[in-house]
Amino acid sequence: MCGIVAYIGNKNAYPIIVKGLKRLEYRGYDSAGLALLNGDLNIYKIKGKVSQLEAFAADKDLRGSIGIGHTRWATHGEPNDINAHPHLSDNGRLAIIHNGIIENSDSLKKLLTRDGHTFTSETDTEVLVQFIGSVQQKYNLPIEEAVRQALGSVIGAYAIVLIDKEDPTKIVAARKGSPLVVGVGDSEFFLASDATPIVEYTKKMIYLNDEEIVIMDRDNLEIKTIANIPKKPEIQEVELAVDELEKGGYEHFMLKEIYQQGQTIADAMRGRMSHIESWVKMGGMEEYEEKFRKAKRLIIVACGTSWHAGLVAEYLFEDLARVPVEVEYASEFRYRNPILTEEDIVIAISQSGETADTLAALELARSKGALIYGVVNVVGSSISRLTHAGSYIHAGPEIGVASTKAFTGQLSIFTLMALYLANAKGTISRTYFQKLLNELTIIPGKIEEILKQNDQIKYIAAEIKNSNNAIYLGRGFNFPIALEGALKLKEISYIHAEGYPAAEMKHGPIALIDEKMPVIVIATNKNAYEKVVSNVQEIKARKGIVVSIVAKGDEQISRLSDYTIEIPPTEDPLAPLLSVIPLQLLSYHIAVMRQCNVDQPRNLAKSVTVE
Ligand code: M6R
């Protein structure tokens, strides 16, 4: 969603802002803009990509060592040049960029209109800057005081950055519910929605907390709350290398991230297990082991692909650690008055750690006294800072909007968490525990084997790329993978796809099957294999096109299928780690063949920071 980059220092701000906005393109956006202060306040903004903004600005005045830049993902008002940020107060003094939604913008707008203010855009952001401007004018306040006093009357979520034409030595920013990071340089400061635009200049970051305002000139920085309480800036060193933000020779970030998974799964498990010494250690769980052992229920909250990881976790925890699990869409959990007791543990899963629905669900769970645990990728993100404990998945930056390596990282963590708990509770035999550890150790190698079948998968992609619909079927541990395969296909290739438990097909979806319908059957399970054979026969009897994912050596389902992808056999609880890989590649190739924008699919945002 909206991306923010700002700079104050001795350098020219424009190239830093444009490069930073390009780094944030992965978040998803539909227009871009920037404002530069150099005596004048120059604003350039345009519907479209950052490269279009660059072309538009090329012959303009680009001087200025203070600047703010923005990529907008439309909420209030369609994507166009006028609704793009920055927005200006109607006295031409303040410029603002904003990520989030101002919920009381309608009532603020009515008040402002009554006082004679006029608006050029349809955005809540313009309302906000007019409101701050009116407070500034009325009480003759410096920008930081105007921002602070105005925010006391603002309802909603925001990360905002402002500059003032009449006070051209400062940047003022604030956050509530939307992320904002400050980069601390040498006589210069950076601001961004996440660390990616900043790391090439400095590794020193300050993660702003909700309701904090930061005021900075070239040399100094001050943080206070909206309630005017001074805060000591806490500087953290971020471990993020610039080459992690590049495609590294791959055609797309998504392909790079698919190919990284052998490594990222190994990274997720490093230091957390040993098959030689037969142990699993989960630092975050250790402190709360007693609580985990006694938990009556685990409640998992997440969205999208992370929710699918939650479904796999349900199978893992119930099968191995014998604890009941509920998996909830974070957005639904929050608004249905959930029943929570102190014996429940709420686990949030999030790649970005910034998903607004998941954050809100966690805040609710925390307010009701539940222990909250995070399984998160982005270090220092809002969810990771809100939870009592958690496990990072250490997958590195995931830039492609379609989640791939974060998903298998999440699965790796949940496998280890379930094994840790099963061991602590004594619900797993030593032999099976050891067997799963041995098998986990060789999963990265098995992923490399699957990736070698890329050409075969590409061939199948070419065969089904013109379909309008697809069905994905799986059973047991592979059921969530059917959902994930369908999500991957629809989000990047725009083909309508649905995932179902294989046995559910005959309760409805079978009506859709004809000779044009590809049905992707994930059939690597040892459990219920014969049942899946029957399902495949039912599809073939109706002339559906069967693409099966089977364990190497399989004969029955392969013989019935039109196309088969063989993957190395493994234990059922670990099957999702392997079976999802060919589905990711299949979606990727289909999307490329359909000339879709694989890394930045239409309408989607990487980090969904509005509810
Ligand atoms: O950052 P999160 O894991 O919280 O994001 C949740 C979803 O928005 C995300 O998984 C989304 O569904 C992806 N586009 C899936 O590829």
C-alpha cells in the first residue's frame, strides 16, 4: 500500500526520494508524487509508475535538500493526478504525504468547508492537511505544534510526513497504525514506510510507535507523543543488505524468491533444531512453555497466504501436539466479539508484520488478556513489537507481492513449534520425533530437486495458460496447499481459481468440470491416497484436465492424469513444504505467458496497512 520516503540533509533530495520510491514499488500503488523545498515548494505528481513521475519531472526544478515522496494506493478517490500525494493546504504552505485512512474526514471536511476552505481532490489526506493548516493559522503555531494539536482530533490510521514552506528547515512526521521508520545518518535523516529505501544510506533506524511525532532538522531529531510527552529515540541497527533488494539476475523477484526457498527454509530452522542431537528449541516459546503446555486452545489469526499457513499449522498442532486450534481470518475475528480465556494463546502470522486486520485482531486479543505470539518475517515490524513473544522466519525481504518464501518459512516455523510442543507434552513418540527431524533436515535438498523440474512445469503452464478457471484439490495437510495454489494463480495471472478439499468436490464444484477445466490435484499424501484416486477418476469421467502433483514413484494417479509433476516423497506433515513449490512455479509461468505484471499484480498491495 502507500509508500513514504522523505529526506532532510545536505544532499539533493530528489534522487534519494525517487530511488526510495522505486524500492517501495513492491508494496503496490497506482500514482506517485513528491514535493521539494528550495525556497519554493515544488510539487510533482502523476497517475502511474515512478518512472512516469521521473519523466514528468525531468525538465522541472528539482533542487532542494528537503523533500517528501509518495506512492499512492487509492482508497478515497480514484487513481489520478489530482488525488495523488503530496497534498497542499489551501494557503499553499503545508505539503503532506499520508499512508492510512482518516475515518472522520467527512466531519472534518464539513467543518473546514463551513470555515471557507476549498478542496481540489477527493482524498481524506487533503482534508487532513487543510485541518492541520487551519489549526496552524488559527493559533499561529509552528508546524510541529499544529500537527500535534490537530492529531488530537483525528480518528483513523496514519503515517504522515509534512513540510512547511514558511519553516523550510524541518520535517515533521507522525504515526498511528501505519508504519514509519526513521533512518539516522550523518547530518541527515530519512523517513520511509519500511527500511528498504534507507538501508543503502544508513543501518541505524528508529521505528516510530503509535501516537509518536518526530520533528527533525538536518542535525537534530526529537520525538514526542501526541499528548506532548517527550520520548527517548531508540536507535536499532538493521541487518539488511542492499543486494537482498535486487533481482540478482532473475527475471522477476517472485522467481528469485521461489528459488531461494531451499535456503530460506534452512535459515528458518538454523539454531532451532538438531537431528543429530535430537532436539528442537524455540526461543520465543521457552519463556511461555508452561502456558503453551496447558493451553486449552490455540487461536491463529492471519490474512491471505499467511492464513493458509495457519491452516497447515492447525493440522500440525492437532496431529503432533494434540491441542485444539482455531484458524481465523483476522478481519472476522476482530468484529465478531470472540470468546477468549486466559488459557487461550493467540498466534498472529504475517510476512510484513504490518497487516492492519491482523494488528487489530492482536490488539483485541491483548486487551482481553490473552498471550499473543507472532510468526513474522519483517524484523521490527508493528506486529513483532506488539506480541509478548514470537519467532521470526528469517526469510529476508520478500519483494514479489505474491508470497512464496515467506509461506514456506512460516510452515517451517510451525513444524518446529508443533514438534517443540509435542515433545514438551509427550504427545509424540521419540521415534517419530526423530524421523521428522531427519526428514526436515533434507527438505531443502528436496526443494532443489523440485526446482530442477522447472521446464516440465513451464510446459504444463503453456498447456493450460488460456483457461478461464481452475480448480485445486488436496486432502489433509495438502488441503491448505490447494487453497494456496488457487490464490497464487488468481492473484498473478487473473485466472479465476478455487481450492477445495478433494472430497468436497462432489458436493458442488464437480458441476463445473468439463473438458476445458484444469483440475490441479495434490496427491502426495500417504493418508487417504485411495480416496484421491477415486476423486481423479471422477474428474476424468467428466473429461476434466488433470494436473497431478504426486510423490516420486507414484503409478496410479500418474496413469490417470493428463500431466504429472513428481516430487520427492516425504512424511505427510512435511508434504506442504514441498507440494506448494510446483504450484508457485506453475502460477509464475502462466502469469508470465499471459504477460501479467508478476511482481506487482493489479490492485494488490504487498503490505495491507488499511482495514
Ligand atoms: O504480510 P501478511 O502476511 O500479513 O499479508 C497477508 C496477505 O495480505 C498476503 O498473504 C497476501 O494474501 C499475499 N498477496 C499472498 O500472496
